[in-house]
Amino acid sequence: MAEPVIEISKLHTQFGQHVVHRDLDLTVAAGDILALVGGSGSGKTTLLRHMLGLTRPSAGRVRIFGEDIGKLGGQRLQQLRNRWGMLFQHGALFSALNAFDNVALPMRELHALPESLIREAVLLKLDMVGITPAEAQKMPANLSGGMIKRVALARALALEPELLFLDEPTAGLDPALSESFVELIRALHAQLGLTVVMVTHDLDTLFALASKVAVLAERRVIACAPPQQVLEIRHPFIEHFFLGVRGQRAQQALHETQVAKEPADGK
Amino acid sequence: MSSQQEPTLSISSGTPDTVSARGAWHVRALARRGVMARLRRQIARLPQDAAWDLSAVEAIDHIGAQLLWDAWNGQRPRALHLPAAHERVFERVAAAGHLRLPAPEPRPGPLRGAAMLIDRAADHLTDFIALFGQLVLDLGRFAAQPLRGPWRELSAHVYHIGYQALGITALVGLLIGIVLSYLSAQQLATFGADIYLVNILGMSIVRELGPLLAAILVAGRSGSAITAQLGVMRVTEELDAMLVMGMPHGMRLILPRVLALAIVMPLLVVWTDAIALLGGMAAARLELGLSITYFRQELPNAVPVANYWIGLGKGVAFGMLIALVACHFGLRIKANTESLGQGTTISVVTAITIVILADAVFAVIFQRVGF
């Protein structure tokens, strides 16, 4: 397990004249819960899409489970894709299928599992995220935003991924739901040994879950370390992001004893 | 974690027999070719009250656990050796064991189905009438305060629906003109009635084909676009945003589209007529040797000007119908992709059908006019 799950080196992304990433390096070790933070427009989602192989960087290399996904194709890439799950920000459920079929789809696509097993496995997955069988038969259009997100998480977890990507996992959820979401991911992480990469703006989620924080600014990763260490770095963005009023509150609530820093003047 | 051993079951005899599972019981291993079939065959042949030993299982996930759980008929075997690390997975599977999908709702009977169909038709009809009523009110408001009207939207739609359709209507008109001219010329030549080609071409194109061709092309091209635009606006909640800001859909979305089509369609009809007649003229020149000059001189005598006005009137009516039908279906689209696709298809089919129906109505009303 010495090999990192994700290894990005010398990544360069450019849209027309606009440079998004320059010489970006990032490594995620197995079992990490990495939170990717950065200002809006700093290329977090773009970086996530590179990792998923949805887009290709202009230059540089993205290796996942030791394989360069820019060079993979066909069968190998599909096998790799079955080892990760992605939770999109707005769920991205297939609106033509009901919640149950949405979760069953990746299992059916394997063309190996019997339908009875799939049915029970789907109900289990939905139960894990708190969706009842009656709700499972609803179409996505008839589900609330929070339920869509939970069904989408169940779908991302359908094939028991080793690597889970989360794009704003708690955005749009009420506090109680966010909390149970965080609990769920933490439990899954402990139990399945998941590696998690999440993009989040929610500091509560970040401090509750992240074992590492990667800060994206100035077109590269300026820091990638446990939250406590990142907080100590003197950088305008980091201070602005974590040590604002909201950041203070989140830290106080969750790390009352650990964070004994002076308020750095709010800014 | 990827290259683990295949999941296997082995039975060692004793009292009771012991079934030991080994390898990686996770979904990727189970999904490998043949693994699942082999395991299910084995499970079917297992003795009922065997003891189970899972201590050699390297890894297990929910799907693997579910498979074993099913093999145990939904309860733990009396003798089970389960490592503590895998305990949690089985707890979860056991907890979810009672979950069942509720039975699907029975399909409605024929009577109930018919009632639902009538309901839907009535719903469409009232919606359409409401849409038309709103349009009349908006037209009144527009006439009262023309300066506050949606001029910018109107001009954009005239450009997209009208100007950009010039090419395709010209191409289709030209080809139809040529084809019609050739076919008629051959038939007329057998009777020696060549010179009546002008009458046949002129009447059919100016009165019937020009308006109909233009309308069908516009319905396919712009009707679908209008429905899809409104549908996407529903999906992205733009329609709701407009209402929240106090911008009524009728004035900003429906009126400019209906007006634009009402303005543009007669113009497209004239354009299609002209190009189709040119094509017919050229074909007549080649096939029958009718000179262009003769054709041009003869046309006004063969086709009374009333037909031209009927054609223009058809253009206005067809244009408004297409826009109304497209808006009607666009506004009914629900916020999902399935509905968007269905709505667009139904919209185009309905628009074309209604245009042809309206054409028949025109034929009946004006049966003694223009001959």
C-alpha cells in the first residue's frame, strides 16, 4: 500500500489564454480524506474532472492507482472506473430512472450479478444513506434536493469503490443531514478503507472529515497537509479562508482545545 | 487491493461439515467472468446446517456479504467463525434484511385508462385556450403601449426563425418546383395541353404548396427549438426566476415568438413561392420548351391575385399556430430530460398535424374564391 492512490505531477491546464493550473503537483495516499479547497474559479472542479478522466490536462500526468489515465483506454480504463465512485454536486441522477434503478445501474452494467442479489444490495445501499424502499421507487424529479444527494451517494458507493470523489457533498443539505452525511462518510471510511477526495467550501465538513487539506491558489497546490498544519501557514488566501469569522466558528466548535491561535485580525 | 485471490468456497467434512470461504469477496472479484456462476452452483449444493468459517476471507464488502447472507437464508448459521473485522458488514446486511420493495402499482384498467386520456386531453385543451386568451390580452397591452413591448426579443426571433430559414426553404421550394413541373409536363404533353402547365404550377404552388412547405419546415425547425428553449428554461428554473422578478411569461416569451412567426411566415411563403416558381419555370423551359417570358406573362392570368392573398393569410395563421403549439408544449415540460425529449417530439408532430388541419379548413372556407 506504499503506492499513492492519486499522483498528479507537473499538471498544466489552459483554456484559451486563461491558465488554470501551472506546474501543479498533488499526491493522495491510500486512506486519506483529502479536502480540496480554493477560491471560486481556482480550478478545483477542473482538477477533479482531470482526476476522473473527464477532461485532459494540457500537459502533465495524472496517475490513479499507479496508472496514467491519460494513456489508458477501453477495458483497462473501465476496470479503473469501477474502482472509484463520484458524487456530483447536483447528484446527476438519471432522470429517466427511479432512485432504485439509478443505484442498480452500475451493478447491472457488470453483467455478472444475479438480479435478486442486486435488489438486496441496492436496498442495503439506499438504507445506508437513509432512503426507504418506498422512496426508492420515486423518480428523481419527485425527490427533494437532500434525497437526490443521498441517492447519488448510494449510486457512487454501488460498486464498493476504493476511491470516492465528492463535489460539494454537503452543499444544499440542512445541518442535521450534513451531519449524518459526514457521519456516514466517516463510518464508510473507517470500515471500507476508502480514500476520499472532496471539494468543499463547508468548513464544518472539512474540519470534521479531512485528514489532509490541499489548498489551491496561484494556479497550483500551495499546501497539502493535515488541517492543523495548514492553519499555521502564513498565506493571504489561507488566512482569509480559514481565519475569517466563519472559519473561527467552525474551528472553535470542533477543535476547542487544539486551536489556540490568536484571531489574526479577522482577515 | 486489486489483485487479490478469487473468492472460493471449500467444504471439509466433519460433524457438522465446515464450509470455509477464502479470497476476496468483493464485487470486482465477484464480477470476474465465471466466478459468480461457480459460486452459485456451489452454494446450491451446500449442506443446510453446515458450520461456516470466514477466517480466511481477505476482504469482504456489502455485496459479497449479501451473497453469503442469502446462502444462509437470511440468518447467521449456528456455527460461524467470523473475524471481528468483518462483523460490521454483516451487521449492516442483517439490519437491511427486512427491507422489501413495495409492490408496483397495478396498471390502470381500460376504462380507467380511457378516463385518464380524456382527462389529459381536456387539460391540454384548457391550457391551450388559456394560453390563447393570455396572448390576446398581451396583444392588447402591446397595442396600448407599443414602446414598452418586447422589441428586442421580437427582432431576435425574426432573425432566427425567418432570416436563418431562408436557405432551407429556398432549397426545398426549388426542388419541389422542379419535380412538380417535370411530372405535370409529362402528363400534359400526352394531352397536348402543354400551355396549361402555368395554371397547374401557379395554382398549386401559390395557393397550396408554398404555404404548406414553409409551414412544415418552420414547424420542424423553429417549433422544436421554441419547445426545447422553454423546456430548458423550466429545467434550469429560469421560468420561475422570471415570475419572481415580475416578468410574465406571456409578454416576454410567448408574445414575441407568436408575433415573430406571424410576421415571418408570410414573408417565407412569398420567398418559397418565388423560388418554387423559378424552379418550375426552369424545368418547363427544359422539358417543354416553354419560354420564360411566356411563363411570366401567363402567370397573372392563370392565377388570380386572390390566391396570393389566401397564401399570405395561410402563412400568418400557420405561423401563429406553430408558435402557440410550440409554446404550449414547451411550458408543459417538466424538469427532467425524459419530459424534454417527449415534449419536443410531441410539439413538432402536433404542430405539423395542426397546420395540415388548418390547411383543410382554409380549403373549405375559400372553395369558391380565386378561380
